Amino acid sequence: AQKITQTQPGMFVQEKEAVTLDCTYDTSDPSYGLFWYKQPSSGEMIFLIYQGSYDQQNATEGRYSLNFQKARKSANLVISASQLGDSAMYFCAMSRFKTGANNLFFGTGTRLTVIP
Amino acid sequence: EADIYQTPRYLVIGTGKKITLECSQTMGHDKMYWYQQDPGMELHLIHYSYGVNSTEKGDLSSESTVSRIRTEHFPLTLESARPSHTSQYLCASSEIGGGSDTQYFGPGTRLTVL
């Protein structure tokens, strides 16, 4: 069974500093995808970044990077140069590379607060 | 940029009423999903669809039903709303549905059943 664990219920970061949000996962599937989503207080889920289990390099998207350590089953999100608008809930999610079974499994989220 | 819409954004309704939550996407995506999210909690998949006339139940059991008559439209219906249905409902879509396929979400509907 798939399981996503986010152990940090809340995190604080000073504006312009970098912050790492932790995510570990458990799966017996050899192929899977890892995603990070941002959920502001308005409620929508915003896709941030994706990492495939066979990707050799860590994914990056602007100020977001994913620190993928396959042996440790971790997929931490790094946000560089934090901005006030980064304050939100952040969810790590995993999907399976399996026909008809590509549903996302979500962690419980981390609430990030950026301090001016 | 995802073009997926949900209405209403907020709904307060009495017990026993029938409700339909609307979800539409203009991206031509084949696969669509409904998730349920309690405040401050993770999302749970309740329904998904591979395409027109295809619907499947998700990981979390739900009393709601869905239909997929048109590619762009995936409404969710509760025949008789109860307070236990109070939650946020998020609709999503993806192009192909493979493990690497990104799901794009709508803004959500916050449902309160009194």
C-alpha cells in the first residue's frame, strides 16, 4: 500500500530565506511519481513540481526544487528566497505508474508561514 | 495554466436536500477526479473517470454519485445531504492518467450541511 508521511505540521521561515519541507513515502511499486501541491487559504490546489522515480536528476521549477533521495524514500521540497505569498499548506503526493491506477495519495500537509 | 471550474464555491444547505456540485474543464482532458478534504486534512479520492460513460469509485467510500456524459463535465450529486457530508470537494483533471500525469485542480466547493 502507498503511504505518504509529512512530519512537520507547521513551519516558519523568514522572508528571503530558504526552507525545506519534508516528505517520506512508502511503496512497493518500482515505478511511481511524486508531486508537491500548494494550497492557499482560498482552497485551490496549485501544482508545483513533479519527480519520477526513474528520473536521474532532481526536479526544479523556478524557486522550487525537489530533493529526491530514492534509497531513503524521501522527496523533500526546497523553496528558495521565500516570499510572503508562499504562506500556505503544502501537500506531498504520490502516484503509481500503473494502467488505471494512477490515483494520487496525499500526505497530511505542512502549513508554512513566511515571516516578514 | 489549468482551466478547470467548480460551482458553487460555497454552499450551505439543510439536511435532506439534493445537491449537485458542478465541475467543468476546457482542456480536453480524458481523466477527471473528485476528492474530499476535511479542514486541515489530506485529500481523499472519492470518484474518478477515464472518459465519457466511465466512472469508478475511489479510495474513500462516499454516498455521492457522479456522471460523465460529456468529456468536459463531471458533476457530483448527493441525493440527501447530511451534516457528515460537510467538507471541501475538489475536482481535478489530467490529460492521460499515467503515473507521471499531473492532475490540475479546480478551486473547490466548500459544502456545509446544517
